[in-house]
Amino acid sequence: MPTMTTAVTATTTHQLVIAPQLKRKLLLALKTYTELAAQAKVLALAKKKQSGIVEGIQTELGESSIDIDGYKSTIVAPIRKVFDKKKFITLGGNLDIYEAAMVDTPRRAYAKITAPGATNGDDD
């Protein structure tokens, strides 16, 4: 019979003493990042608005793909498959076997930067 285990993650916080020059360099990089992220957000909203206009015109024309003066626009409507655990069990599947077959694969590490006063949705 399988045993129940619990995974626990623990982190520690410690104080670093850094040189004033390095602190200035780090703060400059973080402030620049925050400014660029704000600009990217504004640009993304503007792009989304223009994309909606183009899609509306395409829908009005009844065309899913348009090529005009070198510009190309295609309406893409993807479908993805999602595993439904409840349906799997309803169909007679053994959830223990499914969970045992799951493999953790590492992904590329990245720096998550949060600006002062930013909410969780504002992170980039």
C-alpha cells in the first residue's frame, strides 16, 4: 500500500551587506526594468486594441485570412486538450497510477522582479 508523504519547502532570509556602488547599480537596473515593464504594458494594450480593430474588420468582411500590401492577418482559433481528473475517474481510470506516472521536469530559471507597490498581477 502506498504511503502518504508531504513535500515542504522552506526558505531562509538573511541580511547582505553590499557596497554602495553595487547597491546603486542594482537599484538603477531594477528601476529601469520597472520603467520598461510599464512601457511594455502600455504597448501591449495598444497592440491588443489595434488587433481587435483588425479582427473586427476581418469578421465584417467574412474572411479568416487577409493579405494586404505585405501585411498578413489570420484569425487563429486554437483548441487545446486538458486532462480532466474527474472524467478520468468516471471512465474507470486509476488516479494513483496517473499520479505515479507524472514526472517533474525542470524549466529554465528566471528572475522574478516585483516593483514596490505592485500587486501579484503586475509582475513580469
